Amino acid sequence: MKIDILAFGIAKDIIRGQTLQVEIPDGATVGNLKAMLTERFPDFEKLRSLAIAVNTEYRPDDFMLSEKDEVVIIPPVSGG
């Protein structure tokens, strides 16, 4: 299935754009997606944490993705 991803902050720099479409197998989880993204874009390994929101809610690694989900990569935030 195809998933559209929206990226912010350094994640946008890592994927070289704000949006990305990826093909993932049916039954894939957020954790599977993170692993696939890290394999394709090794710079994700350098981040201390990487949150994924699906349909406007943060989701754990075991959350199962569905086609048509809105997936957002949220990198760690710093500042003050």
C-alpha cells in the first residue's frame, strides 16, 4: 500500500523535501515504517527520537498503518 508522509524540521532536510510517498506492505506498523525510513535515509539514526503522528495523533510503534492514513514525521524539538 502507498503511504503519503509529511515531514517537518530536520526530517524534511533528511528526506530532501516536505513530502514523500512510500510503498509499505499491508499490515505494516509505525515501527516498520521507522525502520524502512532509517534504512532508506540513514541520517534518521542520528536523531535521539522520532515521533510519528497518524491522522493527527501520536502513535506507538505497534500501531498498524492503513492506506489513506495521513502520516507526519515529527523530529525532536529543541529551543527555549
